[in-house]
Amino acid sequence: MSSKRAIRRRMCGDKVRFASLQEALSARRDMAVNGVDVTHLNAYRCRHCRSFHLGHMPSGILYQIRQRLEARA
């Protein structure tokens, strides 16, 4: 069984931490300006460190977004 500290280290240990949602979204915008494809990135609050991170959207949510976009077309 993993300790909470080990889980926290594994979940957000190497990720960049942002103090606010606005900082995370600003970093995402900067990445887009520099040519990085950010359509799959999502800003979220980490439940372990309480900071904000950028990460991939869960596949279920991506699927729902794609379905809605296809329905509109």
C-alpha cells in the first residue's frame, strides 16, 4: 500500500505548480503562442498540493467534446 506522501509525489512531484488558475491559463496561452498544440491541455486544481497544474483532459471528457462538435457540423 502506498503512503499518501508517495501518492502525492507521484501525482504532482514533477509538475509545474501555479498559484492561481489565471497563471496556469496564461502559461497555456504562452505555450500556444510558441507553437505548442495545447488543445488537449486543461488547467486544474490538484487535490494533493492545492496548486494548479496543466494536464491532459480525461479521455471521457475529450470524447464528449468531440461528439458535441461533430453534432454541430
